[in-house]
Amino acid sequence: MRLENKVAFVSGGARGMGAAEAKLFAREGAKVVIGDVLDEDGKQTEAEINELGGECLYIHLDVTSEESWTSAVAEAVNKFGKLDILVNNAGVVSRLGLEDITVAEWDRVMDVNAKGVFLGTKAAIPEMRKAGGGSIVNISSISGITGQAYVAAVYNASKGAVRIFTKSTAIQYASEGIRVNSVHPGPIDTPMTAERKGDPAAQAESNARVPLGRSGVPDDVAYGVLYLASDESSFVTGSELVIDGGYVAQ
């Protein structure tokens, strides 16, 4: 049990990668809180974890709201007594070309992908300090490492912000035993990428960019997040874990 006696909070945990992370954490012994705006999916994931013998609490969470984060973290601690792990997983995508991106679209993507990570981290750190330390895992993307012509510039910008925010936070809180790392997935089959999955030509084009020749699945990412969340990575902070089938090695 790699997360025995740990309490973990996963934002965007209702479905996709977040749900895979939450389920894996529960199997590894953690008490898990999932926060999302997708209440129906979130409650279903909560039920699935609890039915299999895990301990899970679903909380409605708007990651762009400081008040929502403060309330959610307080509810998590009230339920399970502490907070050891935060996975800032919630994210949105944009497929607009640069000249088609409105200010409203820019703000929407940056608010969820970048500000949401900041607010989650800010809310979690005081509780991790009380617990004597903790692990924060921020889900960025290969789009936070390299530019891509087929990806919206605002998405690249938001994920790049997560990457450098992670390093800055890691340095500032290392002395308190709070580790902060980022994960950079490549193409992963999730509800967010269902549009590509339903288009054989688009899927083939995506696969051709990946040396391993396929998309990843949520568990590919979840196991990497598990490592960074666990004490196995106790000497790892400010690092980035790329899970992309070899994409950025090219």
C-alpha cells in the first residue's frame, strides 16, 4: 500500500485522468477527495471507489474560485483529518488559432489551467504544513515544454505557466518538506480527446507523432502521479515527469 495513511485531494477527479488517479490512490491505501464541477460523474466515481472498499468524498469545486478551494480543502480536512497530497489535475483545452482566440477564451483557459493550480496550491499548503509536509503534483502537458502548430497558443501558454510555477513553488517550500512536481502527458485517451478518437484520420495523425505509435491511457499517467505523490519520490522536487511515448525526445 504505497499511500497508506495518506489523504489526497484530486481536482478534476470526476472522470478521465483525474478519476484514474483517484481510483489508483484509493487502491494504494489513500483516503481520497475528488473535486470537480461535473457532479454526476464525480458522484459516480465516488461511489465506485467506496463500493470497492476505498474511502472517497466528492466535493463540488470550481478551481477558478478561491472561496471554492478554501471551502473544499476545509471540508476534506474536516472529513479525513489532514491533507498530505494534492493533484492539480483539472484542465480545459482550446483548439482556436491565435487570431481567433478572444480575450474571453484566453481568460477561460488560463483561469482553469493556470490560476486553478495557483489557488489549489495556496489552499493546500497551510494544511500540509500542519501535517508536517506533503506532495503536490501539477498536471501540465508536453504543450508546456514545446510549442505545437496544431495546439492553441493559449493552451501552450497555460501549461507552460504550470511548469515554471511548479519549480518556483518547489524551491520556496522545500525547507518545509512540501514537494512540488509536474507531470507532462502526451496524447492520452480521455473524454477531453474523444473528438480525435472518433476521427480515424486525426487519430492516425496523432499516433504518427508519437515514437511508440499510440495514444496513452489514463493509467499511464496515474502511475507516474502515484510515484510523485508517494514517499518513494522523497528526494524529488521541482522536477518534471514526461509521459508521452517519446514525443518530446524527438
